[in-house]
Amino acid sequence: MKALSKWECTVCGYIYDPAIGDPTQDVPPGVDFKDLPDDWTCPECGVGKDLFEEL
């Protein structure tokens, strides 16, 4: 199984790690960044997915 990529917020530097998910928005571990809902936002600064870059 291919490891899922981490993604970084270009505004605040938050790293979305699929191994952790996002407990602040009920995203369980194992959810790929590309599978996050379109309205998901950075839990630290609130920007949208379009301002994240793959690491």
C-alpha cells in the first residue's frame, strides 16, 4: 500500500498528516487529503484546501 502524502498549509504552515487525520473536524486517521470534503478548512488558520501544497 502506498503511503499517503502529507500536505502543508501555505499560509500558516499546518501539516495535514493522513496518519493522524483531523480530530478537530472529525476526520479519522487514514483519510487522504484528496478525500477530505471540499469545504474542509485548515484547523489552525481557516483557509481552504486550495492553499495547501503536497510535501
